[in-house]
Amino acid sequence: MTRFPAALRGLVTAIAALLALTAGSATARAATAPKAPRDFVALRVVDPTIIQEMRYLTPHNFVGEPIDGYEQPVCILTRPAADALHRAQIALLPQGYSLKVYDCYRPQRAVDHFVRWAEDLDDQAMKGEFYPNVDKTRLFADGYIAEKSGHSRGSTVDLTLVRLPAKPTRPYRPGEPLVPCYAPQDERFPDNSVDMGTGFDCFDTLAHTLDPRIQGEQRANRLLLKGTLESLGFVNLAEEWWHFTYKPEPYPDTYFDFPVSRKSLAGKP
């Protein structure tokens, strides 16, 4: 049997104790990680036909990198909001359309990430696509970035319409040339959604739902989305054609911070 010097045995014992402590801390963190309330659900469980393209898990967003708190591509919502989206999908499918969600519940840590980015005036890597006409110093004053978001309450969703059968979309390649979000549909980043006049998360007045410059097919598409959702209890944010909140909200004054992950819903039907 190999015998180690006493000093070496002591070092081995200390390392083992440190590893055990680290493992215990990780287990404790996992056990105490914030979880979603029981009435939060994965949208896919309620309606697997709704298309999901969770943008903030990817670098294709106005920050240009995956956002804090997004761990898996899962849309999480309160049960009433998810049920209402299911009813909207039932109404749209016979017309040849599907809903597509870009963002659902958003943890507070993600909102904090947005705020840190907005305060860093030197980081303008994605300006060419998402805010070409807006000075970054104006993002707070003009309401594009705020320290709290209705998404964190669990009943707000960002979404669009897709004409069926849905065409595939290619992934965004970091560093590729950027095209303004209000450019003609065949010029801006390819998205399989219908033409809404701007892309998602376009920081521009053209993204206002009823902007009078948006006419024809683009306006008809916005009104179809708006009319369908509002008939089922959603309220549109006038400055963003893609942004809807289900009313009444189960948590009108609570801003949650559990991660966007299936683990946050563990044990829930």
C-alpha cells in the first residue's frame, strides 16, 4: 500500500474538502434557483403548432449577443395568456396563417442586460439593423429601453404571423452586413413572417402599429394580427406592432427573475 507524506496527505484532504464544498454549493444554488409559479406553462405544451423563434437566446438582436437569463429556446407564459394564444392560433390556421413568437416571459436579469447595454454608448454593433435612425443616447428617453418590462410579469408576448406552409429561415451569422429593419422585406434579414413593414424589434416610428405610412398589404397584416389577438383579450402596445399583453394579468405588479428554461417549470403540468 502506497503511503503519502503527512504534508501531502493534508493537501489531498484539503482539496477533497474544497471539492465537496463546491459541489454542495452548486447543489444548494440549484435547489434555491428561482422557479416559475405553478400557473406558468411552456407554450409548446398548450399549443405545439405555434412557431417559436426565441431571438434573445441568439446573437440576432439589438444587443448582438445572447441575453442573460435565456438558457433554452422555450416560450414561457402564464396559463391564461398561453390559452388565449392557442385560441388565436385556432382562428388563424383555417385562414392559412400561424403565429410565431419571438419573445414571451423575460426575466428581470435580461432587462438589466438591456439597460447595461443601453448605457454603454460605445457599443453600437447592431445599430445598422435595429436603430439606424435613433441616437443611442435617446433610447431611454424615447421609451425603447426601460428598467422594467411587462414581459417579466409573464403575460406579454412579442409575435408575428407566418403564411403556411412556413418557409425555413437561415440562422443569423454574426458579423454579416446589416440592413435597416425598415428596408423592403426582400432586402432586410430574411424572416419567414408576412411583411409587417419592419422587422421585429425595429426602433423606429415606422414600427408603430398604426403608423399612417404603413399601407396596403403591410397594414392589412398588422390589422389581422391586432384584430385577432384583441378579440381574445390581448392589448397591443401602440409603439410596437409585435407587442401584446393579455388582460387581466395574473401578476400585474410582479417582475419575475427565474431563467427561461424548462427547469424553471420542473414539476408543472
